[in-house]
Amino acid sequence: MKHVARKRFGQNFLHDRFVLDDITAAIAPQADDAMVEIGPGLGAMTEQLLRHLKQMHVVELDRDLIVRLEKTFNPAKLTIHSGDALKFDFAQIPVPAGQKLRIVGNLPYNISSPLLFHLADFAPLVQDQHFMLQKEVVERMVAEPGSKAYGRLSVMLQWRYDMSLLFIVPPTAFDPPPKVESAIVRMIPVTERLACDQATLEAVVMKAFSQRRKVIRNCLAGMFTEEQIKAAGIDPTLRPETVGLEQYVALANLLKAPQ
């Protein structure tokens, strides 16, 4: 019986074999990798990965899909975690000594940003992440200062990861086809991120980008004086989308010194 994709779960199932092969090649799974897939859906990607892996984990919310996965895959090779990836503790997945977790998935587009921020909390435990996302979201993630796509998502994720857009995936590769183009992003946690209190950086960046059309002096009024903005190496007449990660970190460190 065909599974009907559920809109509330943001389900669009990847079925294009050429695209699946390209994603698998980009991930380059090794037999002993500790890998977890978010939202395996009908298991198309899972099947590809298990050709290379001894075993893997998946996190799935849809109970009907869990039943299908249990019937399709050998439980000795696939461990299924029933639950919401937004609340899932990825630190509970067993990882062999000396290794780190590899995370993959076709992420539900309706929760992609909060899920990326949730995953960022586990970055020190992670080797890499390969995700299918809405192309526009990936463009925002990898955007550089001065571009229209550059914003809060860019700054906060670039503080944690080195990221690259690998390739574009057309709507026709999915069932049902989404209304937007998709893209594969590679995310590798930075080995030494810039020293900074995370909550303070988040607060600064959120305030800075709350009024994109204003100059940063006006955006940050009440949080920083013009002199403090200059002390962070920023021209107060610049717009927030032209200010780089290092400058935002410098601002945050003026408010609260890193521990």
C-alpha cells in the first residue's frame, strides 16, 4: 500500500536513483561509520547507505513509516528511534571510541531552521552533516557578508560549521514534488570556533537583523553605544548584512567575556 505523504510532517520522498547515488557519493559512507539519518521516510536513502555500512540509526516521527521501516530492514542493521528530531538527544547514539557521529537526512522544510539550531548543540560530537534542504535555506546558510541572503542563519551556523552547497536537486526528484528547488549542503563543525558566549551572540545577531534596512548603529541602539560598535571594528553606518562573523563575535564579547 502506497504511503500518502503527510503535509504536517513536511514529507517529500526522494525517489530519483541518480540523485540518491550522487548524495551517497558525497557522503562517502565507510563500513564502521556511526551514522544517523533524520527522517528516513520510505527508506530510499537508508537502503543506499546500508549497502556500505555495517549498521546505522534513524530518527522518524511518523508511526506508519516506522512500521514500514521495521518490516523492510533487518533490526540487526537498522536501529529505529521513534520521536521528534527537534527534541531528540543525538548524544545518546553510541559512537565507537575515537570516532564522531555522522548525520544525514532529507530534512522537513517546515522545521529546517529550528532543527539546524538544535543540531548545533551537538556539533562537538559530530564529524559531518549532509542534508537535503530548500535551496534558498542552503543559500542563506553559506552566504557571505554583503549578499542579500546573508543573515542570522548565516552568522550563527558559520560560527559552528564550515559549510558548502554541493549541488541542486530539482522538484521532479521527489514524490510529491515540492514547489521549490532543493540543495545538498555539507556541514563540518569548525575545530576551534571563535571564543564567545553563545546566548549573547544569538541576542546580538537577532537584534542586528531585526531591522535589515537600518544601519547597524540604529539596529543595535540600546544594546551598544556608537563607540562600542567602533571598538568592535565596525563602521556604525554599515547595514547588518555587511558585517562579518568576527565583528559580531567582537560585539558579543564586549557584552560578556567568553568563559
